[in-house]
Amino acid sequence: MELTDIQKEKVKQWVEKGMSLSDIQKEIASEFGIKLTFMDVRFLVIDLEVEIKDGKSKRPVEKVEPPVTPPPAAVPSYKEQPAGPYASAATPPPPPAMANVSVTLDTIITPGYLVSGTVTFSDGISATWGLDQTGRLALDAGQPGYKPTQEDVQVFQEELRKLVEQKGL
């Protein structure tokens, strides 16, 4: 429903008086006989290019600094690293040893997933996996609380990425 110019001016006056959106919604219903949702009233105020005066905005804004987390103790600073002809702060850590992980794709995809398959981790535990439309990965080893090692997870993710790229998915 479209408000007349006179009704719009009245709404502007209510905003200037400091009325809340809820109060303006009630006034529109009682004075104009028009029932609007709270969101409709909010859009109306935006369209009229007026700003609701909020009592909260009169308070000074406090800046909250995020807590500074010190680096883990196990990681030496660049000053503590050994000197030598090949040592530098930019030297990447050596790659983890390749875990014995095998990944397969299902020929018939599990319903609800874009791709699905099985994985066997280096400890011999097999699990089913599925990748949904939002990119979330589901993993079910059939054993409550089972978690593969971090190395196995990294190898699994890399192998999965390669398989998906090979299939053009």
C-alpha cells in the first residue's frame, strides 16, 4: 500500500519526535488504518531518508580490542632459529611423510551428495565420505569417536582433490 505525501510527512514527524519503529507501526495502524509489518515500516523509513533516533546511539562507543594471543611456545622466533647457509625465516617446514591412505569414488553417488566414496586410512580403518552442495565433507568410519591422524586427513584431502579434478567435478 502506498502512503500519500501528507501521510509520509506525518511519519517523518514521528521519526523526528524520536518514536521507535514499533510505535510508528502502531500510529500508522491507528491513524491511517493501514496495517504494516515491522519490516515494511523499516523500509518506509529508509525510503523517506530519515533516521530513527535510538537512545543507545547517544552513548559513547567503546572500542573493544581483540585479545592478543602470544605465539605457541613450541614455535621459535626468527631470532632463535639456527644460523647457516640455508637457514632463513622463510624456509618452509619439511613436508609430512606420506601416509598410506587410499581414496575411491563411488560409481553410484550416495543421495544428497555431489560426490561420495570410501577412504582407508593408514591405520587400516575404512570410512565412507560424501561432499555436499555447500562443500561440506561428511566422514563416517562406523566407529563412534574415531578420528584419523592429522597426516592422514591432509593426505585424504589432497587425494580427494586430485580425484575430483580428474573426474572434472
